[in-house]
Amino acid sequence: MLRVGVAAPPGSGYPDRLRDAGCEPVLIPLPETASRGIGLRREWTADATEMAAAVREPDGLLLAAPEPEVLAGLVIAALRLNLPAVVAGRARDATSAAVAAMGLAPQEGDAAELAAALAGEGGPKPQEIVQSFSLANALRASCALSGGPEPLVHLAAIAREANVPGFGSVMRVISRETGPATTPGSEWFLKHGVPGILKHLGRAVHDTRTVAGRLRDRLPDDVPEPPDAEGSGLVFMRDRRKTVEAVGWSADTDKTYASGKCLVFAGEEAAVRAVESGGVEPRRVLVVAGCGPRSGSGLLRLTRFSEVLEESGLAGRVAVFTDGVAPAAARGVWVSLATPEAAAAGLPSRLMDGDMLYLGLDDGAIRVGVSSEDLEGTELLIEAPNPPPGYQGRYTRDARPALEGAGFP
């Protein structure tokens, strides 16, 4: 009897569906970690899943996870194992939509039945599916879904694992070409899904191989135009000397830049406390440093900070500059994934309260009202941390920059 490894949350029902399809389900538990860092969680998921699957020796894989970073980790594990693999579940965010657009998830039908069939046929395998053109499709889908910057990080890591060269350049071109069309929570996307957004993208989508056949064969004949989505799309931004790079975006179409005096915080918790205490005024640029891959946090998504800004009425009235990740639901001008990060003596660690900072989404400019000499002489807000023992310490010491995927070398 064929054996299919199931890496999915408890209660998913996939083991029973595999039995109905005539396979023996082999449970591969999703690894747990206390870290909130999306880079660290993804890498831990990839490594733990790879090892757990390797000792169980399944003939194929069925993968599912609600969190973007965990799903990306499962995809990386599947690439390493290179067993026939199917990603199950409806796309609920831009990262899961990107994985579907990549060709690893069926657009219709039963994922368990497909996983059983592919295990019996011996393919296609992930390394045959995840290629430069399929990654380009994934990137276009995530950009069209107003997914924010997080999918860029995970797709860069997947591209690196798949040995796809030049993805960084492709990422910068496609993000500029592909503006937001809708959101994962819109009625349009709930009705038309990933096939609809790929059909909407038209000739820009490549006809790639997928787990269910050729991509274009799985798309509808026609879809209505999605309602216009608000937001600027993703903008790769640099300073004049091209020593700093970050990804900007705004959920508000009419906001193309932000300029103001900095208010600098060493980490998300300090920023949250300041907002909750009423110590933040509108029209400031809030610099949240120490959230990057090597900060000890494992590349933090600033979900709590975004929520506190909403609760306080400051969302859209302040701008944010950070080496962490802007949540997809964040409102206002956010410039995140600043590279080099604060722990690498980057700009977020060199800014001080009161420094003027200009963030231009229309021209991709980062401008600081302080001379380069003064910036270089500034005492660093964040020092590179002493890595703790174990896996987290190895990640803190060795993680690549966020815009290169925030994975291990």
C-alpha cells in the first residue's frame, strides 16, 4: 500500500481522506516553536519536517498549514525531499495563493485523492514544478492580491532552495509591474480564487506544469474584472548612496509619501508601550528597530504594533520604518524589511529621535535629514545580540538578509 506523509494541523481530516483514496496516511506532526519570527519559524518547520519525513519514508506528501511562514517551510521541506507533494486547503492569504499559483496546489478536486494518485505515479515532483516561470507566477499573484511584503521573503527563500538564479532581480521587476487588483478577503477572490486572479493577469502568466496538469488548462475561460483595490503596491526603495534598501507600500491610494520627525524604538514591545501610553503624536515617522532576521526575534511581523495603531486611531496618521515585516492589514505608509537591519548596524539602528526622514513611494526614495558622516558616527541603538545556544542562536548568527529570504546560507 502506498504511504503518504501528512503534515497538517490536527483535526484536518486528511488522514481519513487518504485512507478513502486507498493510501496509508503517515502522520508528520507540524513542529512547535515559541518564536514569533517568521523567518525562524519557517526554517524550523522546514528542517523539522524534512527530518521527520525522511525517517518515515513516505511515497508522497500532503501538506497544509494556516500560517504563511509554516506553509512556506513545508514547501521548502518538500523541495528537499523531492517526493510528489500536494498542498491542500483554500488560499486564504497572499502566501498560500502564491503557493497555489506556483503549481503545488490543485485548483479544484480533492487534494487527498490527487496526492494518492501522484504518489502512485511518482510525480511530478516539487523540483520539476518550482522553476523560474512558476515562481514568477507566484510573485505576480501575491502582488495582485495586495499581499504586503511578507510573500517576498518566503518566495525568495523557496527560490533559493529550488536553485533558481536571479530571483532577486525578478522580484524587483515584477513587484513594480504588478499592482494590487483585489485582496484575499474580498468577495471577488472568495468566488474566483487563485484561478480567477491568474486569469485576470492574462498573458503575463506563464503556462507552467502543476500538480494537476498545465496551468492554463486549469483556468476559467473568463472572469469579471475585480473591483479596484486600494493601495500603492510594493515599492523597492533606496537611499541616495544605495547603502539601504527596503520595501514600501501604503494601503491608502492617496498616500504616496511620508515625511516627519523620527520617533525611534528598540523593538516592537517598546513601540507598543509608547502608543498605548499616549506618547505618540500624528505625522511622526515611527522607527521600529531590532526586528530583523539577526536581531534575536527571527524576523518579526509587526502584527501587534499594527493592531495598537488601529486601536489608538493612529493608523494612517503615522508612518512606520522598520527592519521587521509590515502586516498585510497595516494601514498607512509602511517601509519594512530595511536592509542592512539594525543588528547589522543598518539605518534603523542609526536614526535618533527628531531626525527627519522622508519615505517616497512614488520615487522609491529614502532620505535622511542627517549627513552620512553624522549617521556613521551615531551610537548604535541596537547591537548584534549574543546568540543563545541551540537552533535560535544558529539562526540569529547565520540568517541571510530579509530580502534574500532570511534563511540559512
